[in-house]
Amino acid sequence: MFLIASNANLFAQERNIEDITVENAAVYYLKAFELMHYPNSLGVIKKMRGVIKNGWQEDKELEEILNQNEMCFKEFKKGILLKKCDFNFGKKHKYLIQKQSPPFLKIRNLSNLLLLKGRYLEKKENFDEAIDLYLSLLTFALHISQDNSLLSQLIALRIEKNVYAILKDYLNSQKATKRNALKILNYLEDYKKQHFFIAQVLEKEKEFFISSLQMVVDDINTEQKFNIEERKKALEFGDEILKQGHLLADYYYGLLVKAVKTNNEADWDAVSREIQSLQKEVESIGISWGMVGDIVRKKQKELNKKLAHQIVKVVLFISFPNIEKVKKEVNSYYLTLEELKELRSLAGMKAR
């Protein structure tokens, strides 16, 4: 049975207490990915999607796929018992660009297989276990969102939307019981409290920009051909880059965070205008990321505030997220929160 638990102690008796990595759900998810058998046939994948959307249709091929993934599902069940999920395993990186992203394709594939399993359990009228499985997928989404990147949270939202649709269908059916409705309600009340705020993710994007600037500055400061005077000037130049970087980050990302929080068209337009203006300025500067080091070396006498400002704007433009994509994700985020609210209300009504 797919049990939902927020307390890692439930699994403590089975784990090796000397293995500190076992407290990380990513350990088990990675094992699940290794054991996963996902179909390559587009025809089979299409059938899977149909079943996930509309319910189970008798199909021996899909049953065999579920059988092949039983070991994969067992590792997944171990992961959802834990609170923490870190695919970087606590490793600290000097630059955020070095951070290991979760394997998003495998995450999507595993979530599809689990949704397929849930539909199979529904067909067998094992609704208790099916509901546990669907709620475990929300735990999975919560774990993936801990990566705190736009892409990870987009994947988490997709998992949520799929689960919400299925749970809504169940609660509106004659098969729904008060006990399962209460289980869903209690879980969703807790889930709402733990749900990520997309505005906080934009703060991470801001950190990514500053980290990219730091990488540029470090590259300048490690230049071996500088004499003592040139090195001093390069250090001062690097400080100026970071100073201006923080100022511009506060302004541009401040506008973006405001637009995300309000989701107001006027605020989105304000960000777009600033980025379009930034693009024109960067194009007129004619500097790319790869040219920065050479420019600094060739312009030792011109390491001034103006050049620092130009470099900062080039890196800012390269690092800044695509506005239209962010806007689309933000709309999806608010729609998903609304679906969560409606599902909680429905579960509450059915649990009476």
C-alpha cells in the first residue's frame, strides 16, 4: 500500500542509521529511476495518457508495464516517507550554474507510471490504495519543488494538476467514501501549508545572476599576466561589477517579483519594457559573455565604472528569465492554487 507519512521515523527501523544519505528522498527516487521501465513506443505512451485522463481500459500490455515497474514503485514508496529531497546531496557549489538539476524527464515518466498504477487500482475497485498513491504523488511534487528552480516547480505543478483532476473525478463519483474524502481533505490542508511560493523562486533566479557575475569577476582576478598594479586595479574593477550588479538586480528582479505577486498585466508590461530596453542597450554594447575576459585584459587602462556597467548589463540580460515563459508559469501556478482550493472545498463537503 502507498502510505502517506510526514514523519521519517516510520522508516527508521528499516534503515541503516550509519547511512546519513538515507534521510534524503532523492536516494530512493534515483534508485527508482534506475529500475524504471518506461515504454519507448509512441503508441503505448499515447494509450497510457488516455488511461490517465479517462480511466483504465483493459490492456495486457499496460498491465505488463506495471508489473515490470513493481521494484521501481517500492523504491518510490521509501522516498515519500521522508521530508527532505536534495538531488545535490548537500554539496555546496561555488557557482549556482554548477548545481545538479533533478532528472526532470525521469520524474515526469515516473509520475505517469504511478498515475497509470492508480487508474489500474481504481479499476480493481481498490480505492483506498489508489487514493494513497495519488496523495503520495503530491508528496513527490512537493519534494521536486524543493529544488527551488522555475523548471522544478513547473514539473511539480504538472504533477499536481494531473492528481487534482483525478481526485476531483473520484470525489464527484458514487465510489467516493466519507473516509477517503476526509483523508484527502486532511492531506490537502497540510499540503497547502507546505506549498511553494513562486515569488520565492524568483529570488533564486536573482541569486543565479549574482553568482554568474561572481564567476566573471573571479575569472578576471585569476588572470596570470597581471602585474601588481594591474591586479589591484582588476580587484577594484571586480568590486565595482558586484556593486553595480546588486543594484541592478534589486531593480530588475524587484519588478519581476512584483509582477509575479500581483499577476497584473500592467506590472508584466513594465518588466517587458525594461527588458526590451536592456536588450537594445546590450546589442549596442556589442559584448558577449565569452568576450568579457579578453576585453578586460585588452583594456587595462579603461577598467572604469562605465565598462563595469556594460558587463553587468550583458550578464543580466543573459541570466534574466524569459518573461513570457515566466508569465505562463505564473498563470499556471495561480490556476493550480485555485484548483487546490476547489478540491479542498469538495473534499470537505464529501467528508460531512
